[in-house]
Amino acid sequence: MTKQYKVVYRKSECIGAGACEFSFPKGWHFDKETSIATLKDPKTQKTDEREELIINQEQYEDYLDSARVCPVLIIEIYDNETGEKVFPES
Ligand code: SF4
């Protein structure tokens, strides 16, 4: 089985920079009316405050790139097995 990661996006803290969608348009939708980004994958679990998505190794680099460009670092990635935070490093 390939390694799995969990993307945790603290949506309520989004400042609307849009960099995530610019970096990885297949993964993110930036709503110009609300100025808030959302994860596009239909498997995403969503609440008003946050979004969570389990991804596999092949998807990891794309999501990591989009997490890196977020100016407020509210896109976090965890090892789904150990629960350890992979990005951002604390
Ligand atoms: S880069 Fe960060 S702040 Fe900008 S839209 Fe995406 S999640 Fe929101």
C-alpha cells in the first residue's frame, strides 16, 4: 500500500491570496466572490472552519508545493499513519 498523507486546511484563516490555486489549479479552487480557497477533490471533508483530505504519495508533491506558497501557512500536511506533521515543520 502506498503511503498516505492528510491535508488539513484551516480555511477560516484564509486571507485570500490565491497562491494555492495558482500553484496547483487541479487541487484548489479560489472563489473570487468570497476570496476563500477550497479543496477541489470530492473526497474532501468540509466544515465551515476547515477541510481535510487524505492523499497518496503520488499527490504529495503537488499539495506540498501549494502548502509552501501559502503566505500564512494554513495548509498543513500530516503523515496519515503516524499523525506526525510533515509540513510546515514546527
Ligand atoms: S494561499 Fe493560503 S491564504 Fe491564499 S487562498 Fe490559498 S489557503 Fe488562502
